[in-house]
Amino acid sequence: MLKPPPRKLPFIDRRDRQFLYLYEVDALVAATRQTRAPIRNQAIALLLFCQALQPSEICWLRWCDLNRTTNTLLVVRNRSKSLRIQPQIVVNQQPLCPAEVELLQELAEHCKTDWILESERQQRLSDRSLHHIIYQAGKQAKLPIPTHPYMLRRTGLYYRAALLLKSTDLSLHECCILWNYYATSSPSAQLEYEAIERKKEEAFLQAFEQIKAFAGISAGENAIDYLLGAYLLFPRLQAIPEGYWLTPPDWGLRTLPKTSGRSYNLC
């Protein structure tokens, strides 16, 4: 009699956390250099972290999305297979850090298709292949937990949120109070809310809106998870390393340029 397949374990039983520390990001990127397609796979790791891309977003990138004059990338957020028939499209024009620019320039010299990330068969890289590449890189780097693309995306958003919150002097408790006030407007939240300085409130709202704009998400519940994740990555925000090599450029902008409608050219 055939035995049933093993039950799939929940994420909480497979991993203690769903993000990486910066030194683990560095180790994973270094591990991609030992793979069969080192330039492409390094670019994958950097784009997932720096641009906080989802698999469906990164796998559909084309060379026409890259502006080599301004070193920016046109990113279609929350992309799906049926995107071409969707009436509304949200697009971000996102700046690339020097490490990304250098890798993409090198990758362009060897590229044979219009896909930025192509497979060995010269086709668009599939989501499944993307997950395999990141999983194997995590094993090669000897990371303590299994890795997948969303971990790099989540870490990138945590890191950006930490950069936004570093100068605000906001504590994790104050961020939770502000979120509870705006999300529930309960009397208990009102009392705690009134004790917070308005300058801190403005800084919280600005960081919240910037994370939403960058990640291309509309649900506040998702945005606040990324914002509060800054304190998971850096319990003390002042401990953020100076001059980290994957620091995003022009992150002082309140929001990133964003357009919507039918006019986006899908190449």
C-alpha cells in the first residue's frame, strides 16, 4: 500500500524567521559567484534585495525597462501573468545602486535575448528556477535557515524602513501606538496617541507612505509589517552600518515617481 506524501510543514516550523541579516545577504551574494551563471545570479540577489522585487516582478524584467542614462529601473509592481489585460498598471521608476549598475552592465554584454534574466535555454527565467537559485545559494553560503526570494525582498524593505526611521527617534512601541490609532481609532489608542510628539507622528506617516509607494502595495496591514520589520533587522536603529555597499541612492525622497494607466509600454 502506497504511503501518502508527507505533510507540508508551515513556514513557522521550517524557519525561525522570514528575513536575513545583512551579513547573511552578503554571504548569499558571495555564494552566487560560485554558481554556473555567476553574473546573472548575483544580479538576481541584488535586485531582489535592493529593489525589493517579487518573483513575478523580477522574472518579467526586460532590457527596455533599464535606463542606462539615469541608472534607473522601470518596475511593474504586483505583476501577474494576466497583466496585459489588466486595465490599471502601477509602475515605479527606481534608482539603482552602483553595485547593481555594474552587474547589469556586465550582464548586458553576455545577454542574447531581451529578458534581463534569461535561462540557459535563452528564455525568460521561471519563478521555479528563481526559487531554486536562491535556495541553492543559501545552502552554499551555509545559512542556518532555508532561503527563498521573498526573504531577500522582505529584508530589503526592512532595511529601507530602518534607514527611514533612523533619524526619527521613534521607538517600536511608538510606531505600534500610531498604527493602532490610525487603524482602530479606539479610545485607549487615543490616549497613548496624544502623548506622542506631532513631529514623530509626521515622520511615521511619511515613512509609512514611502514604504507603500516603493513596495507597490495598497494594504496598510502589509505596509506596517515592513515598517515594523526594521526593528527586527536592527533592534537598535542607530546600529545601522554606515556606508553599506547596497545602500539605496536618493532614499531621501518622500515617494518614488509612480504612474498608472494603459500607457505603459510592456515591450
